[in-house]
Amino acid sequence: MRDNDQGRSFPGELVHTAKDAARTNWGLLLAGILLIAAGISMPAFLTVRNFGVYRSLEDALRTGENIHILLAALKLVILNTVRAVPHYLGAFFLAEVINSSGVRYRFGLSVLAVCLAVPGAYLIIKQIYGIRYDFGVPAVTLIGMLLVFTKIRFNFVNLVKKVLLMLLFITAIQFMDVMPALRGLPFGRGESSLDIKMVAGFTGTAPFLQGMAAICCTMLLLVSVLMLILILDENNIKRISEQKEQNERALLETQMRVMEDRTYVELKHLVHDLKSPLTSMQALVGLVKLSCENRGDLQEVGYLENVEGNIERISGMISEILYEDRLRAVDTGEIERSILAQTSAAEYAEMIQVKNLVPDAQVEVNLIRFSRALINLIENSFYAVDKESGRISLRIFGLEEQGSACVCFEVSDNGVGIARELLSQVWGEGFSTRNSHGLGLRFVQKVVEQSRGTITIASTPEVGTQVRILLPACGDKR
């Protein structure tokens, strides 16, 4: 069926673009740098004074009650955690970027990045605000924690879970700074930590503070360890699932290659069987034509020349079936006729609206395979549209692409469309929305690539889908 419809464009089209791992790394790198910068800026507005640490210490000295010394310690732990998280989280992001890159000695560079980022941030804070952060056992422990997490590489775990695990671990370690029993050791040597332990000793609340800090530290460490175990299990399960999917894809590809090899052998024999009688026919027609020329029967000669031409055309089409990489210049009118001839008996034949604006334009394709690819797209549209009101459009038109003449084959429909989250998967092996083998779109993509063209898909759920194939035109015909 031919139609004068100029085609439709879908509002809010979702064009498929492959997700770029490099872009993700750049995002993590930027996030890491911004977090470290945020950590450096925090002492400007988050201090022990405006956080009320010394107000609670004054209340502890005045009343001697346990609750005030505990409140002062909790405030300092929360303050130190809030100010420390950006440094360590930013350093972790930097290590993740390095570890996921393709550079040599990734882990060594990750260690270097972490060991430079955190002390470097502490040094900058001292230079700007005059605040000296104690770089004792807790800081070293947290850096070691970062390096362990980097070494484990939870590739399949959500980033939020990693951040939560780090937050719990950092908070647990901060409680060591306010434990009076660790006084004299490289724990809590900052001015505020020393003041809290000194007031606790003066008021006789040191045992209470020690017990509560130890309980909080132990509980948070236990929760961190349990969460780490759960994350490791989740990561292993997802890694095994990913490996299973890869094995299934490899098995499918192997089966497809075996099938293609077997089909190729069968086709080779079939082509040989078909070409043998064609060769005999061509020889006989040549002899008859020569006889007619000798007798001067020019009309019969013309008929025989047409027969010879059709035999050569059939022979060429048979060769195209066998040799998929054999391309020839074909005008779009011939492609259109091939498609209509193959779909004339199909149940969706009446739905197809064809408009060819460039019937004389030529593209270099394998006619049999390219026609089959377009028919695959049409059949996909048929399964997506309503059988009563469905419309399937094939438009062929010329356009300029980067200064070169191209021919566009556009198949569109008003069907159910494709969900946004599935658009990135449509070209994968085995993808299907109707429980088929999912080989159709992969075949179409392969044919287009062999024709040195490009293919894009745009879809809006409940509005429709549009697939565009762009091929370089032969010459300047459009």
C-alpha cells in the first residue's frame, strides 16, 4: 500500500545512547574533589564552640552529672564525624576512579591517592584556620579501612551502601578519641578531646564515659562488620549472577555461530544446486538467441535478452543469500518492491504505509539481507500495535549528514513503545519483549553495520517507536 502521509514525530522521544563508563568515572572524580573541598571548608562554620561542646563541659563542671560529660563527648564525636566524612569519602571516590581505570599499578596508585588526600586536607585546614587535626591511630585506622575497601572492590554493590558502611565505621572510630582509658596513647590528642577527658577525670565521671564510649564504639563496629559481611555476600551473589549471564550469552553466541555455520554449509549446497540449472538455462538461451539472430527474428531476440537479464538477476540474488558481505548498488525503488513483494501475503500487509521520496537514489547493500532487516522492523512494529487501529509507516527519504548525501529508511508505528530503562538493552543478544529468541534487532544492527550505515531507535511508551537507518548514498542521487 502506498500513502501520502508525511510521517509522524514523537514528542519527548527517548533516543538510545550507550552508557559510558568513562563518564561515570569523571562523575566520581568530580564528586571526590568536591567532597574534599567541602571537608576543608567545614571548620569555617562547624566548630566546637557553635556545636555546644564546651557549653556541655561547663555544665559538667558545674553539676558533676554524668549526662553532661556524655553529651559533650557525643557532640564532639558527631562533629568530628561530620567533618571527617567528606575527606575520607572523597579519598575513597578518588581511589575508586583509579581502581576502575585501565592504568597499571592501580592499587598502588589508589594507596598513594588516599595517603595524600586525607593528610593533605588536614594540612590545608591547619594553614587556613590554624586548627591542628590529630593524625593518630584513629586517622591511620580510617585510612587503612579505605584501603581495605578499595582492595575488596565492591563492584556490584550500590554506592549508597558503601557510603553508609563508611559512615558507621568512621563514627565507631571517633569514639576512641573520647575514651579516658586511652589517654597517653596516640588516641584523642586533639585539644577538645583532651579537655573532655580532663573534665571527666576532674568530676569523677571518667569510668562512666569510658564505659559508654566503649559500648557505642563496640556496637557500631559490630554493626559495621555485619554490614560488611552482608555487602560481601551481596557482591559475591551479584558477581556470580553476572558471570552466569556472561556464560549464558557466550553459550548463545556459540550456538548461533554453530547454527550460522551449519546454515552456511546448507546454503552453499543449495546455491550450487540452484545455479547449475540456471547456468544451463543461460547457455541454452544464448544458443537460441544466436539462432534467432541468424534468422533475423529480432523480436524473439529481444525476448531472449530479457530472459537472459532475469537469469543473471536471479543468479545475483542467489549469490547475495550465500555471501552476506557482498554488496551492490541498489536503488531504493527496488528495495521498496522487494519489501512489498515479501509482505504482500502477510497479515499486516494492509497496515503498512510506504512513502518513497527518492525512488532513484542508490545505496550499496546486500538486497536480500537488507530487505529482510527492514521486514524484521516492520514485524516488530506489528507485534507492538493494536490490530484494529495500528499504523506502520516506512518512509524513505534523502538528507545531508555531516556534508554527505545519505538515504534514510524510517520505520515507525503507533504501538505500545519501549520503556526507557529497556532502550539501552534492545541491541543485546537475547533481548525480547515477547518471549522470542531476541535475534531480530541484533540481526538488523549487523546488516546495517555491514552496509556501512548507522541505526538509532527512539520510543515513547504508549505513543510509539521510530527506528531510523541511515546509509551513505551512491553518488549524489537523493
